[in-house]
Amino acid sequence: MQLIEKLKQQARQLKSEVQVLIVAYSDKRTPLSAKILIGLTVGYLLSPIDLIPDFIPVIGYLDDLIIVPLLIRLSIKLIPTAVLIEARQNVKDNPQKLKKSNWIFATVIVIIWLTLFYLAYRHFGYLWK
């Protein structure tokens, strides 16, 4: 149980970096690859659809403990150091709550999920007939 609590704490710390990612996203010096990954990361975090639903015992929290922190870390690695320092300072000086009502990112993720389901159905649909 101590390992799970440690992972949850690390996940909470990384989730606090989401505001930094949002600030860095709007910076012109942030490369396109980082912006794409930041968009997917924030969208997945705000999306009402999880890769693994939380009601599934134990593995339902894998996305919260592994996938989201991994996406956040990868996004941070792609951001230039100067941009990252300025974004962290900006968040520290102007703390804002992450709005769950940001439907733009969530809508993009839902569209991606629907597209993936459609493509899987098109590719494997013959198995269900």
C-alpha cells in the first residue's frame, strides 16, 4: 500500500505541472511536437473518457498513476528549458485553477476515441458478422 500512496503523490505533483504545460503551450518558442503532445496530454486529462475505466478494480487507476504522469513528463521534456522556467514562474505568480469545463481539449480527445473505434470496427468488423 505504501507504493501506491507514493505513486499517487507523484501523480498529484505531476498533475500540478499541467498548468505549466498550458502556459508553455501558448508560448511561441514551444516546438510544434511539444504543442501536439501537450494538447493530447491536457485533453486526455480533461476528457470524460479514460483509456481504462476507473470502476475496474486496481487496473482502473493505471491511467491516473502511469499514463497521465508519463504524458506529462514527456511533454515537459519536449519544452525548451527557458520556456519551462518562465512558465513555472508565471504559474507561481498567477495561480489559476485548471478548469474542468474546458471542452475544447475534451472534445478533441472524444473525436480521437470515436475515430479509433470506427477504424477498429472497419478493420475488424468482419469478425462480428
